[in-house]
Amino acid sequence: MNVALVGEESPQPESASAVSVSDIALPMAGGAAAEARSDEVVTPDVSASEPEAVTAAGGSSPSAKSPYPYTRPARLPTQQGPHGLSFDFNDGCRVTLPKSAHPWKVCLSDLDTGNILYQTEIAGGGVKSSKRYYVRFRVEARQQDRVVFSHDYSAADRDVLIQFPVGTLGDTLGWFPYAVKFKERHRCRLTCAMAEWLIPLFREAYPDIGFVTQKEVDPERFYATYLIGLFFDDKDRVFQPCDFRYVGLHRTAGYILGVDPTETPPHVVLEDDSRPIAEPYVCIAVQSTTQAKYWNNPAGWLEITRFLKAAGYRVICIDRKATHGHGIVWNHIPHGAEDETGDRPLLERARWLKHCEFFIGLSSGLSWLAWAMRTKVVMISGFTHPLNEFATPYRVVNYHACNSCWNDPQLRFDHKDFLWCPRHKETSRQFECTRLITIDHVKSVIQSIPGFGARPKPATGGRKSAGRS
């Protein structure tokens, strides 16, 4: 089945042929697929269908259920139909039907594929699809062989909410352009819920989109709601039509929203668009959230910093933290790099990135911000496959070493383990995915950037860096 339902009577379809798509219905509260109720109209318990892991690249521990990371939908459907019927698309397709002397025959179908997803007969109660990602549903309700209500999904001129559940930088930068594509395709009134500190990156560039925090969401006003995230344990494809590890961290949003998954960087409008320093410079970011993301070559960043300075560039480190780690493992910005670390506004980071000659980083948020600023990105990563991030001709990966564990669905990422290395932890091969990326390899990629090698000339304007070196 493709729905969970609640009602006085909930018989199976009259014949097997009535159900064209065979999916497993999500359980109701208490574990039942249907619960009899004769005294009131009810809808399925939202908590029964919460994903067990909806996280960013930070992941989630497989041993403990994470807190629900979204604003829950209104308890009852928000759109009113005839005869006391109500419906919406805020948690999949939801329909409630009042108790009636004549039974309701309800049919949910996919207008694009032509499949009947579910049909049943019910005296009164609620029906909800198991699929929560975008489907262009048709809802039809009949009584006494007469169509009482029929509605084809159309978000045009209606309020739609897209929720970005996490406060990490890179994920939201990668996902947000697909929300823009959804708005353009459906001509809806779009509201995006995200972390407050991320909103300034988008608000000026997208004045026709509403931006709110999760706490500011009013779930009663929306026709449809879609949840963007990385659903690690969604084996039944309830929240995503395909596993994000196969299609890429950012492109999964395109599949969830039913839009072209081709990547497109977002636009960012700077309050101050001037150069931060006069001389040509390169930005680097060496820190990340888990050791597997780091460039674990012991002398790597030190030698690359020397290499860049010898080529005539100032080297500016724009990490949030100058030192980061866990337990006995700590990572430091390289000697010789100018320290512009600190808890700075993202728009300030974007300004540094816009005017740098190029950026060198990891599979982390500042690489995505550089991409958004249309800056050349040298990305050093081994634990992710290149399809996981945006395309760059300056990707550095060593396929001779173990690699791409993040994109292996059989390996469950554990963000609580800072030293996570699922294939080789506590062996001599731990973190070989980046430890075996050589300094010469990174140098050769940098040297392939057009214009590198010619002695840079100082640009006019800007200021001297206040940071130390």
C-alpha cells in the first residue's frame, strides 16, 4: 500500500489490480496500519512517520533516534473541500472525511506516472500517503458512485513551505537552488525555513521568497510542505525517491522536490563588495567537522602555503576556528597563513571568497560558499565521491587509496565519532583516503588553474590584513 489510513472501516482494495504501486504503509501510532474510529475525524499520528535520521553531512548516530528536526504540520489538513472534507500536501497527501451514512471511496493517484497509488472505501476518517516527497497527486472522493470531490495538485498562487532542517552551511547552500527551481516551476508563494544565521546569505538576492526560522513557521497557512535533508535510514524511500548517496548531497533536493537535479549555485548579494586587501591572495580553509574530511597529509597544508607564497600570493585562512579537534587529535591552521579565523558574518567570508584568485578547501561549508561566489575551488577530499559535491575541474582525489566511504550505503556515518573511518579505523590505513593525497598532486592541480604561474600584480584598493601570520 502507499498510504496510512484511519477510519471506522478500512478494507483492502477490492482486487489486487486496484493497487498499481506496491509500497509498505507506514505504521500508525501503536504499530497498526489502520485504526478504527467511529466518533470523530482523525488523521494519522505525525510522530509515527518521523524519519529516524534526517541530518546534514554531520550525520546522526545510528544507535539513537535524533530529535525531530522540522516544524510539524498542522494536525488537520489546511484546505477545505465540500461536505466537510479537507485535504492538503503538508505531510504527503492528506485527506480527512467526515463520518457519513454512505461510505467514501477514496483514490490517490500520480498524475505524472498514471499510477493509482491507493484506493479504499472508508466510512469516515483520514487517509495519508506514505510518500512525503513531491508527487503531483490527484485526490478523488466518491459517494454512491458519484464524484463528490476531485483535486489535482497545483501550487500556483498557493503558499508552500520548504524546510531546511540543519544549521550547516554547505548543505543549505547546495539545497536552496532547488527550492528556487520549485518556485519558478510551480509559481507558488514560497517560504523557506532555515537557520537564522543563514538567512542573510539569501534574503537580498531572493526578495520574492519568504525566509523564516523553524520557530516562526505557521503550519496552518500552507498548501504543501516539503522536507529537505539526508535520510540515512529511509530504506522504504518515504522521504526521498532515491538514496542521496547515489545522486549527491545537493542534487537529492532536486529529486525530493521533483525538479531538474542539475546543479546551480545560489546567488549571494554582498553588502560590501570591495576587495578586503589590495594584493592578490588565495583563501584556504583547513578545518572540518570530522577527521575523515581533513587533508591528513602531515605536511600538506604547510608545504602548500609555502608554495603559494613563493608564487606571489598572500594566503588567507578563513576558517571559523584556528584550532579544532577532539580528544588527543587537534588540527591547526598552517604556519605562514594569515589568520582571518573567528566567528565572523558569512557575508564577510563571502566577500573574501569573491575576490580571491582561488580557494583551497575540503568537503565542507566554505567550499560550497566559494562555489556560490563563482570562485575557482580546489577541493581536497577522499571520504566522499566527487559526485557528492558540486563539479569542479580542480578536484583532488586519490583513487589508489581507499575512498568514498561516505557514499557507500552499507556504511552508516556516525557524527559522534570524530575519528570515524569505517573500513580502516585503528589500523595503519586509517584516513589513507587523504593521507595518501600527496603535496605534489595538489600542486599539480593548482598549477592547472588558468593564470597560475604568472607573477601576480597587486590590485588597487583594499586594506592590509589585520590578521597575524
